[in-house]
Amino acid sequence: MAYRLRYKAILDWVGPGAGPMTAGASPLGGDVGNAGGAQTLAVFSKVGGQNIVGTGTGGALTGTEVTTLTTAMATDVAAQLNLAANLAAAQGWVTGNP
């Protein structure tokens, strides 16, 4: 029995003095296309997600496997956000560039 973890990570720019309750930036309730005035970058799981075969009794998911899945997720999200194009886009938000 296999398990798959699919995910989406959303990075919003919230400028100085603009907290989560500010109308222009709503990171707490926002999503891609619905983040108020915030500039947004989204990264998604690799095609097919992170996959692992359950090794517990009857293929049941174990805590070790959950850790393996979430570690792979964190590694993938970090790699995607650290891409030069994504870093450049996010750094541009500070100076008002889209």
C-alpha cells in the first residue's frame, strides 16, 4: 500500500506596517488569486506528490513514514523557493516590482 503527500506552499509579501488584518495584504485568509493586495508566489508538490510505501502492519502508515514524507516536502519547497527566478521575484516586491 502506498501513500502520497501533495501540498501547496504560498509566500505572500506583507510590507512594513501591514499586518494580517490590513486590507491590502491578507496572508492569513489569502490564497493564490485571493491574497488581497499582497504579491504572491506559490509552489506545488512535484508531479505526483511525494510517494512512500507504507511498511507498517498491513501497509499502515507509521510515524517514521510521516517524517520521511514531510522532510521530503520541506526539502522540495525550499528548493523551489530558492530557485534564482523565485528569489528575484520575491526580492523585487520590496521595491514595488511585481
